[in-house]
Amino acid sequence: MRTPYFLILFWALTAVFPARADEGMWLLPLIEQLNMQDMHDKGLQLTAEQIYSINHTSLKDAVVIFGGGCTGELISSSGLLLTNHHCGYSYIQQHSSVEHDYLQDGFWAQTTADEIPSPGLFVSFLESITDVSDRFIPALDSLTTEKEKQAKIREITAKITLEGKQGVHRVATVQSFFHGNAYYKVVYITYPDVRLAGAPPSSIGKFGADTDNWMWPRHTGDFSLFRIYADKDGNPASYSPDNVPYIPKHYFPISLAGVQPDDFAMVMGYPGSTSRYYTSWQVDERMNVSNAARIKIRGVLQEIMMEDMQTDPKVRIQYASKYAGSSNYWKNSIGMNKALKQLHIVDRKRAQEAVFTKWVNADPQRIQRYGEALDLIRRAVEGREQAQRALINLNECLTRGAEIIGFAQRLTAYYNRLKSDRKSAQDSTYIAQFPLTIMPRFASFYKDYNAPTDRKVSAAMFELYTELEPQSANALFSSVNRKALFPFIKKKYKDDFGKFTDDLFRRSFFTDSTAFKAWLNNPNAKARLKALENDPVFALALAISKEAGALRNEIAPYNEQAAKGARLYMAGLMEMNPDKAFYPDANFTMRLTYGQVKSYRPADGVTNHYLTTLKGVMEKENPDNWEFVVPEKLKELYLRGDFGEYGMNGEMPVNFIFNGDITGGNSGSPALNARGELIGTAFDGNWEAMSGDIAFEPDLQRCINVDIRYVLFIIDKFAGATHLIDEMTIVR
């Protein structure tokens, strides 16, 4: 069916001139120039200086990077931090055991002395964002090749980061924006002592689990509490029993007023990655290469993991975080592909490209500057397709899928050193230090490793990879037995990958923590090297690493070509639309997004309300389905209507939505009202707009938040942790 001309015209116009009202992940130093009038028109009562200031306290001082992949916010003068349950999930799991199952039962520290240190967890505060484009652009404009440009970028970046570094905890980074058309210096200060203070049981914090993930209406109490610690002078410090709760520059007061339709709302946080300026070829690649592989492979992996998790409580705890991490973007990929198709995003991108091409071709100087932009991207995507698909299949099946392979790959650098520098490897100091350096990482691996589960998963992944990449599989698996895979499997194992994998695991010292520790503590470096060379799992891991490296090398020139095309295309779009306020793609730097509390209509005759309540939790209850189990105490509170001061007209609000623009990394971000008071915590997007990382849909896209009143209700009435409430500044 041919697309009607009026639709093509509409898509072209809306793609080039998107609705600005609620779209955008805005850089904080630019909001005064680009956004303040619009924000004030929607109800904001703050100034730009109150939101972001280098010289004075501002809202940005209460927002942190949490654990390198989420956002968190300060909610007390004693360093109490709020984030999502799913952001704290791996740390809650880290401290859980069959005897103390904090995932199932929750955890509430009664005093600061009861708060649990979380090794590896850190938070980072933003100090400043400074435009340093003038140090890059003139130098880059004088260069002709992409290789020269990349070398110059590395050189200038190294100088700037060195200038901004003060001690081990204060670092400066350089971030590229608008696909290499702007550069900013971003300075952070990091606090490495962060302790678990409180978390609801997963039946609240993860209510609805995979079924409700990315869905609205939602009824999830997705929050957890941590506390930041510092030395006695308030400076960052590694864990010490002498550390004290951190006193923040700013923390958010908490509003009990709730939300109403059309209320102003904003989120400040660290969105991870968007691709709003993708071309049609890149959208097609995302759908049919990376998303398609993730959907197929992770679906197989998760089914096996869940079967073992439901059978054994210990395995459930060990694999809870792994499963959640895998399934989150598995479902995201399914929803994204569905939305991209339903919303005709490829057609809309083609329409935008047609408008751009017409504009370029109308001026010889534009042809010279931007004429190759789209063709560079197209040829790069087409050229790397086969290698890109092969690399994704390799990583998803073998490096991420088979745990023991990814584990063994961590030793490839050490192996190469042993092999190439035998004199250094024999040095007694080096031998003594090596186990001390790496043992903590491997101890944490074995704590959450179940070999029987990994055997099942690995067998399935080996077989699936063989179906997807038969030629590569034949070469890779021959490294295990020095024989071609297919005849070997057929003859010795009767085409049974399970038996092949059992034999592989039996012959490897990697699959047993005691055997691995004995290898690691062997003082003879030659013996260690020989053991690695004779281990079949390590041989396979080494071959996989080599294959991945070869594929990355094959893809690299195409990536450089695509990067050049994207830089030119972005510059051309901005020149073509001089009156449009552009925002850069997300890259895990602090951004502000804003909008209004709004319901939406996902389909004809269907309206999704802006607010959900505890009544919906009870309606979804299913004691036979772990995803929808409701704690008895929560049911008792509901039946009594015992909501304290947190209820609203006899109901207990749970979640709400507004039309803010968020993505992964924003999880845990503070949702704020017009006065900068905390009204909730962002934790998800909605299914109908899963295309959002590539194309914002103003009529559909919604930011899902835990209502702060539900957070307080759970802490106070459900958990009885009123001492935590007493720390907070409540605006009644």
C-alpha cells in the first residue's frame, strides 16, 4: 500500500519541526536561554539560577549519579538518599541470603549503625558543566581525516581532564554533544561510601515485575533508601567505621500536596542514551539487527534462569539481579520494535531525509558542506550489517549468555602478560599481589554463581549460537578439542549440546570456586600459565575474545564513516532550522525535562488516567503468581483505610504520570513540582511510546513516577521506620 502524500508531508514537517512543548532533555547551563519562558508559562516558580548554579546552592546539588547507571536524590540533611528499588536491587541482592532475604522481606535499618555498607557502590555529584567547544572545533576543522580528528580529540581531552582533576575523588570529563558539533567539560565529585538504609519487600518494590514492566497503569512502590557517608570533614572517603553521614549542600523538601491534571512537573537526572537524530537506515538496523537478536536470545536464556529460580530459593537470590537486568531490555526491545512499526518511524525519518536533501541541493555551498552526510551513514550501515549482527550474536549468546565464558574472559589480559613477559610473571612481588588484586572480584562472582544453572544456560546458548552463526561456531568450538565442531558433537555427543557442555564444565577449573582459588594461589607462574592453556573453558573464552576483536576491527571503519555522516547531518539540521531550540541526545550527563501531569489515550475509546491508587494493587493481587503477591500487612492497612496523612480523599495514591521526556538512566530521578519540592521518583516509561529513545511522541509518551506519598506511607505505616520520616522536611 502506498503511503498517502498528505501523511508524508505531515511526517516531514513534524520530524524536522517536532513539538517542543514537552520534548527535550535539556542541558542545565542552557535552560535560561532556551526554556525558562516556556517553563514559567507552564507554572514553574523558580529561576534558572535556583535550578543550576556553579557559585550558589541549587537543585542540581541534591541530584546524584547512583551506582554508575541510575539517578538518586538527597532527601535529608543527613545524607539520606532516595532512588528506585530496581536501581538498588543488585545491592539489596548483594546483602541477601536465604537466612536474611532482604529481597523478599525488605530491610529497614533502625539506626545508622544498622545501615549496611555496599562495596562497589558510589554516588557522584555534578559540580559544573562548561562549554569547551572553542578548544576543539577550530583544531578539528583544520584536519581532513576522521583518524586525525579522533587523535586530536583524545589529545585535547587528556589536557582538559588533567586540568580538572583534584585528588582521586574529583574528576573532569569531556563529553561530546550534537554528534561532535559541541564539547563540554563536566566535573564530578564522587563519594564511595554508600550504605543501604531501607528497602521495601520486592512484593512492593517490584510489584508487577516483568508483566507490568514498561506498562501503565502501574502500581509499583519502586523505591529504596541509601545513605551517603563522608569523613569527619565532609570529604569523600572510602568506607570506614569512623565516617559520618554526609551533610549535603541541598536536599529536597517533600510535598504532600500531590498532583492534579496540568500541574507543572520536572525531572532532573542522568538519561543514559537516546538516538533522536537517527536516520531511517539506523532505525532499521536497530530494529532488525540489535533488537531482533536481543529478543530472540534473551528470551531463551531467561526461561531457563527463571525455571531454576522458582525451584531453589538460593538460586532465586543469586540470579534475581541478573534476570532483572536481562529481562528489562529484552522487553524494551520488544516494545520498541512494536512502537517503531506502529508509529511508522522509518517512513517519518525518510520524509525528514527528503526535506533535508532538498534543502542541501538548493545551494552549492550546502552541497559541499553536507552533501555526503546521508550517503555516508547509509553506506556505513549497509557495510557493517553482517559483522554487526555476528558481533551481537556472539556477545549475547556467549559472552553475556554463558556466564563462565564472560568470567574466563576477564583473565585474558593476565594470560597475555604471563605468556609475553615471563620474567615479570616470575617476579615474586607480582605473584604475591595478583591474587590480592583480583580475588575480591572473583569472590563476588562465585557468591552469585550456580554452576548447574549456568550449564543449562550455556548448553542452550552454544546450540543457539551454532544455529545463528554456524561457520563461526565451528571455528570457535574447535578450540576446545582441536576438532571441527559439527562432526565432533555428532560423533561423541550424539548431537547433544547438553552432554558436550557437561563435559566442558567437568574439565574446567573455572566452574568450581575451590579449584579456581587453588589455581590463583599457586605460586608457580609457569604452572598457572600451563593450566590456563589446558583449560577448555579458557580456550573457548580466548577464541571468543579474538573473534570479537576481529569483528570490532571490521566494523570500526564503518563506525567512523557513520560518525562523520552523523556530525555533518546534525550540523546541517541545525543550520536548516536556525529558530529551533535543539537539545543533544542523552549521554548520561545531567539533564532537565519538564511538562505537565496528563492522562493519555493509547487507543480508540481508551483513556489512561494520570494517577493510580492502592485499590489497583488489591485488584491485581494473585497469590499464585509471584509477580502479584500482596503482603498481608499492606492488605490490612488498605482494608482499614489506615493511610495516615499520606492518603487523598480516602484513597492511597501509588503512581502518577506526566509528559516528561526520560529514558534509561533517569531511573530514580526526582520528580519535582513548580517550587522544586519532591513529589515523586521517576522509574519507567510507557509501552505505547517505547519508540521514545528514537522518536518522542508528545501525545503518547509519559514518565511513570512513584508518588512520594506512597513512599512515605510504606516507610511509615507499613515498615514502621518513622525515624526516617523524622529526618525529612515535609511540606504539608
